[in-house]
Amino acid sequence: MEPASDSLERLVPAGLDAGDATGNATLELHLARYAFAARQLQPERVLDIACGVGYGSQLLAQQHAGISVLGVDVSEAAIGYARAHYSAPNVEFRVSDALAFEDRDGFDSIVSLETVEHVEAPGALLSHLSSLLRPGGVLVASVPTTPSVDLNPHHLHDFSERSFRRLVERNTRDLEEIGSFRQRQVVPLRAVMQRSEQRMADLRRGLVGYYARHPGALLRRIGATLQHGMSNHYSTLAWRRLPRDAG
């Protein structure tokens, strides 16, 4: 069973229609995030947590000689697809929930892109990932920094770049920020309203009723629109774990 290619939940590059402008633009954003993450990596053992169908894990492995990448995702369908299409001698895939995932050896780098907004306890996830990081290792994570929960039912939390940094600071230890990467994506309003592109079938329905039940979400949407116009913004941040005796 292959993962659905018409869902906002995950991207399947080979399943995108040529005419799906938003889906293809989203893929380019994801690839750019992985390229940024690859530039931050510390060899040699890398974890790509919530790796989806695995194209990003393969990209990470191709950027550095002598590294091994473990891609982990909760979806058996996604991991089955990853094993079939993106496995390599230095790329392995495993099924696991991110919070339940354990590893005795630790990792030199951990990448978790567009994951934090999906989980019920984002602080617990960041704390867990930090605990899997070796001293001197690098954590790279990304979130949308404009509202997304109102439109995307798979998202549970809205973040600004500031609130994301605070979440990391409150829930991790010994991490020093070493890099950031910001992205902007114009929202095709007509396509959104008409759900005319493949992956937009997943957009939240009954939006007026949702805003009536969640007035704070409406205020966040109005504020973001006034500040940014019809565009989504994303932030990818990188941190290095300091030695215990640093400072």
C-alpha cells in the first residue's frame, strides 16, 4: 500500500501532478530545507525523524561522504515506500513514533522538518530529540511561522519564530543556535477557495464554523494577513549541543 499523494500530511514527489503548482512549490520548499540541513550536519550518524517517504533522507546521505542516515516515520506505508524507492547502503528506514523512538548510541545530527506542529506535546518531542543528540551534535528543525492550524487539520500548533525558539529553550539543554533559514510561499487564494489542486482536498472544511469555535485562530489569521499578506512563512533553525562543561 503506497502513501496517499493527494494529502497535505506528506509529500510523495513522484505522485505530484505537473499542474499542481502549490504541491510542486511545496516540494521545492522541502528540498531547500533539507539542503540547509545538509550544510549543518555533523558526520557520521544522522537521524531523519518523521522522514515521510524518504526523499529527504536520501538527499542528506548524498551530501556527505562517510555518513549513515536513519529515516524514521510512524507511517508503515511511508516507510514501505521509502525502502522501495530511497534505500541505499548508507540509508536505512524504520517505523516508529517519534516520541517512542529509542537508540542507545545517539546521533551526531538529528533532522526533524515540519514535525513539531503535528504532535500533541511539541516540547516533549524536542526534549526527547535533544536527549538522543551526542555532545557536539547538531539538531535541525523547522515549523511554519504563520498560522496553519485553521487551514490544515493535521497541524495542532501555531508558531512564530520567537515562540519556536522559546519552546526549544524551555525544553532542551546545552543547545546553541548556529544557523537559520527563512522561507516564504505565496498562497494561491483562488486555488485554495476552489480546492482546485490535488493536495488541497485535505484543507479544513467548515472554516466559518471553525473560526466561530476558535476565535483566537481567526485573530491570528487576520494579524498574519495584515503583516504578511497572502503568504505562508517557515523557519528552519539549527542548534549545536555544547559539551557538558561548556561555559
